[in-house]
Amino acid sequence: MDDELRSAILSYTSNPAYRAVKPKVIAERLGLEGDAAVNCKKLVKKLIREGELEYGPNHLVIPIDPEHPARTNLMPAVTGESGHPVADSGQATSDSRRDRGNYVVGTLRRISSGDAFVRPEGTPASAERDLDIFVPGRQSGDAASGDVVRLAVSSRPGAYGKPTGKVVDIVERATNVFVGTYLEEAGSALVEVDGKVFGQPIYVGDPGAKGAKESDKVVIEMVRFPSQVRDGEGVISRILGDRSAPGVDTLSIKYEFNLPGDFPEEVLEDARQQAAKFDESIPEGRRDLTGEVIVTIDPLTARDFDDAISLKKLDNGHWELGVHIADVSHFVVPKSALDREAYDRATSVYLPDEVIPMLPEIISNNLASLQPDRVRYAVTALLEMSPEGMPINCEVFKSAIKSRRRFTYEEVDLYLLAKGLVSADPSRATSSPTAADVVSTLSPEVDRLLADMFELAMKLRKRRFDRGALELSMPEVQIDLDKDGRVSGAHVEKNTESHQVIEEFMLAANIAVATKLADSGLLFLRRIHGSPDPRKSRALTEFIRSLGIPVENLQDRFELQQVLDRVKGDPRQHAVNFSTLRSMQKAIYSPEEEGHYALAADCYCHFTSPIRRYPDLTIHRLIDALNHHQAGTGPKPVNEMSQLLLEGDHCSEREQRASGAERELKKMKLLNYLSDKVGTEMDGVITGVEKFGVFIMGRDMPAEGFIHITALGDDFYQFDRASHSIAGKREGNTFRLGDAVRVAVANVDVDARELDFRYLGRAKGPGAGKHAQEKSAGGRKGRPLPPEKKRRPSQGKNRQARERSAGAGGNMDSQSPASGNKPPRGKKPGKKRR
């Protein structure tokens, strides 16, 4: 069906009689309605991404043939590498002193000055902000950040050397619900929306509306969006409580990101009915593995055990690895209330102090959870491997298992230490029980299982890196919270051997299952991670050379891997890892046949966490349908490309929403923690360099702040994009990505979510290269700023600079190069490193 529609679109648009129209009109001309029309528009965009079609002015679709009549008399829009319009061609004519210009659709992002930038639709995620179009405040109408707008693009360059545009239409509002702080002024009730989304407070009626008090956090619904000619107006829909009260910050983020709340009653009732049906019996068609030696390894606080492991050696000397995944598909029936809710949520959301699950806890923490000594239903991937870990065969089927032991990661690390399989690490905290305690409680078969698991996992890990998988060495700093959800400290999470064992087995299962589905000729939701943009790889190569590291071409993954290994423990480690991350694309869900670059996997999907990820659930269902077909008891499963594209976009968007909410709440909690600590000194690492200043992340406390270029010292600084650095011409001070610096907290604005640092000098340790100076700049070292200077003139510049820079950089996967969408370790009620 998808191939037929593709052919129909290309045939229609290549016809000499075709005249440029929008995707919606193409669907109408092909006689499509409803979902078919939606799929058609989606496929048109895909054809444009693939270079089969192009966008012209006014978002019109045109053939790529330069001689086609549809291109005649059209003013061509300048397009990016993806074929999407990104700027004006410079050929616009004047009409009554106004540019007719080109038309571009994109997402608007406002800055505190009232001006805005628009990222054209279809711009690759890897593209720099240079492709954004500048929109002066007076030309932006009442568009708000996140809105999809249509721009008339002028031929004349504007501020920042960018093309300029004027908003002519709001295609789609991002939201009309906002969170902010209530205040009263001149007899009016106002709300200052968090994050400086709007330049001015929003009028919400008479004082005391809905009982709101000064400094309360409130939720408002916008009645009229603000513009250059009129103020905004809204109504208070909910009062969250005093801005400093425990839990209010989390509530604010939930409403700001429109995160799901309690499960609807029909969903809970569906879950209850599933619970009533379940009796731990083993039905026909489900393989009984309850006699196998199977264990789980999870965080100490975990309650949802969604994977278990078995491993044994076969008579032929091969390994038989069993990866047993909770059979969520048994309880979540397609098109049921549970299924609809799970699809809408698409992922569990792991906030610093709360988890918003994808499934009700009666399913996730009970029926589907692979609890010890309980019969539980699973989907088992049985992987046969050679003694060296080379994959031989994969069988996937429904099973019933009974876990022999529930291990924590800490217990397995102690076991490995007691057996002499790993060396003692002095930096690891001592814990109870001791290594001897753990070993003494093991049965012989479980003891043997753990030792074999470590042996095979290390072989798999070596094979993965031998084929070019990448791993960044970037310390993962997690915040510690007290009982009220406030930051009490931070700690560095270590990727210990116990985590590596489970990670390797999950990766092996994901690759094996994806390969099995691909070999069967099926379309399915893959986890894809595209190769880096060649321009970014070339820029990375030049930057690494500027660090004094000889390299040929970092488009070669093996050379990049060697560089990452070479700088471990080197002062240049941070610079190399940060720059590598920024060069990468984001991992997403898609049915397109593309591999996972960071994993060096040609075929990859998510199979191992259906309790918290909807794409995994779709894979389980597809495997079951394939098994029925191969057994002669069902038809061959068929997926529509267009539908999978929609599902992939939806799941990717929900994943990004979840990570954005976690990131913003973590930022809020850190800012609250630092709000009474102005003057506090800390070591940090430069995580971003722009022509207007530097971004710095605290080394021991993961708060990111900004120093404007005017606060770096009395010098004239020159920005060098290739080397990610700014250098002073008079004093010679140089600030480069990855440098270690010493800073002091200068200003904290929790509501604006801004942190300003004051530069004190160079820090010792990784990143403290000789190119940077020890000289202090910008204030009295180690002492708080006086009240009259806490709000420096440069801070307005800081805010605008942050906003111009927001969103730059790439992402190998949601949290790590391994599998993506992994909640931070130690997260309550439990997290798994997958």
C-alpha cells in the first residue's frame, strides 16, 4: 500500500500538467480522505527528505526535475541539504515598499528581547542554528515559543546576519496552557510565566482571582496571546501553591510539559480485570521455563523487574543466553483502554523525585513484574552464540519463568569482587552486605550462572567495540534529594561491571530480535541513529587537531573510537567527548531501514523494556504474530510504512518531552539549591562556547550557568567556531570547549531558570590545558557580590545569549550511546541501565 501511494504521488507530480500545490492538495487530487490523506501528507514529507521532491515557495511541492513546467515562474526558496526551505533566495521583488518574499513554515522560538527565531520545518536535527530565520519582535505578531508559524521571508538580511521574516499565519499553537508566578500590581492580577516565555506578565483579572496569593505558582489558560500592540490576557485554571513549598516545582513542570496525571478510571478498571484473570497457571502455547536457573539484576529501589537472565553451555560448546522480558502484551490488549493510554503516554517519565509510569502499577509492578519465586509470563529471546560470543541463532517465544534470585547491581559487583573477577575500586562506597555475605547465600547453580554471565558479557563487550561501537567518557552526576524533594547534594554514577553485564545482554537481544524481523521481511519500529553529518565530522576533525591530537578523518568510526580511548584520563578528555557528542545526531524511532551508528549495529530495535516503552510492546506483538504465521495458525503480519512513521514520530516526541521535563525540573531544583549560595565557588567544565560567551557545567554539582563575554575580563575576544574557542587579543586568555575553570555563583533567577557564573580562574584536573590562563577576571575572588551588583547589566545579554544558543548540539541517544531512553540510575521506584 505504501509503495503504491509513493508511486502515485511521484507519478502525479512528474506529470507535465502538474502545477505546484501543497501536500494537502496532492492528497485531495488523489482522492484520499481521513487517515489516508494524513498518510499521504506524511509520505510527501518523507519523499522531500529523501530528495525525490522539493519544497518551493509558500510550502508548495515541486518536482526535482529542473525543466519541469511546475518550476516555471516560481521564485525558488533556498533549501538545506534535506530539500526544505531555510532562507530567502535573494531574488524577491519590491511591491509598495514591501518584500513579497518567500514563504516558509517552521517552529518559532522567542527570546527575552521580544524578537524570535524560526527553525524551518524539515531542518535536520544536526543542523546548526545558522539556518534559523530571524523575526523582529514587531513582525512576530502574537506567536509564542513552540508555535508552528508561516513566515514571509525577506530578501534583506537582518540582525545576526540571518535572513529575516514576518509571521503571516499561526499554523498550529504549541499550547495555550502556561505555568507562572502570581503577582499583583496597580490593582491588577498578573502572572509572570516561567522561563521568560513572554516579555511581560499576563493579565488574569482582578486581584485574588480563585484565591491566589502573591508568589503562588498557578496554571493559566491563554485567552489572548500578547503581541507588540496588545498585552496578553489569561485566566487562572489552577493554583499549585506557594512557589517555595515542597512539590510545587514538580507540579509546575508536569503542567508546563502537559505530562499525564492519574490514570482514567476505565484504564484502571481494565487493569483490574486483567489482574482478576491471572492465576499463574501456564496455558497451552506458552513454554514452561520455570525449572531453568533464571535471575534478575536491578537497582536496589526497583519494583518493576522487566528482564531476567539465564545462561548455560550447550554440549557443542556454544552459549545459550536467555533474555526473558516481561510479557506486557498478555495484559495490554490492542485497542483496549490500557493500550490507548499506553500509546498516548508512549514512555514512563522519570522525574528527579517521581516516576510517571506508562502502565498502572498493578501491571508494571505486579502482574508483569518478574518477581522472584513467582510464576510470571515472559517473552523469551533464546540466543545461541559461539564460545567467542558470535551470534548463531535466535528463537523468540512466549514463556513462563520463575526467577530464582533478585539481585541488586551492588550485590553482583560484590560477587565479582569476591571471586577476583574485577579489581577493587577505592572510590566505590562500601556497603552492606559484604562480598562474603553475598557469596555465602548463593546456591551452586546461581554461583556458576553469575560467573558465566560475566565471562560472556565481557566477550560481547569486546566484540561490540571491535566492530566500531562508540562510548563517551562523560561522568554522570546525579542529584540527591531530601524527603521534601530539595537538593541535598550530588554523586557520580559509575558504569560498574554489573551494569555492563546487563547492558550487553539487552543490546544482544535487541539486535538479534531486530535482525530476525528484518530477515522475515517485516516492517517494524526500529531505533535508528544516523551517521554524523559530514560537515560536522570534518569540523570535529579540525577541532581535535587543534588540541594537538593527530587525526586523519573522524568520519572513520574506528579512528574516532581510538581518539576517545586515547584521551581517557587526559586533560583533553572533556573537550574531545563534548565535541564528539555535539557532532552526533539524535536517535529516534522509525521504520526506515537505517542502523544505529553509535552501536555499530546495522539493525536495531527496542525489545527489552515494554513496561516503560511503547515501541518495545509493538515489537512483542509483531513477534507473536510472526510465530503464529510460521506455525500456520495465522496470516503473515503486515505493517503500513505510513502508520509506522506516525507511530515513530509520536513515540520520539513523547520521549523528547519526557527528557525535556526531567531536564527542566532538575534545573529548577538546582537553581533553588543555589539561590541562597551566591558567591559559592566551584570547579566546572566549559560545555559550550559561543561568540557571546561560555556555558559552564559544575563538576561536582551538575548546574549549568553562563558567563557573558563582557564578564570574562577587559579584553577583545575573537570567536573561532572551528576550535570551539574564544581568545582575547590583548591578554591572550583563551576559553575552549572542555576547559576546566573555577567559577563563583553570581546570580540565580529561579523563575527565569537562569544561572550566572563569575569567572575566577583555571581549575586543576582534567581539562586544565596549558592554552588557558590562570588569570582571574570579573570580580572579587571568592566573595559574594554586593546586593547592588547582583543584577549586572550583562545579565540581560546573558538571557538572550542563552536563548540564541538553546538546543545546539547533538545526541547519540537519549541518555547514552547504548540503547537510549534510559532513566538515570538510582531513580525511584527503580531504574534499569538498558
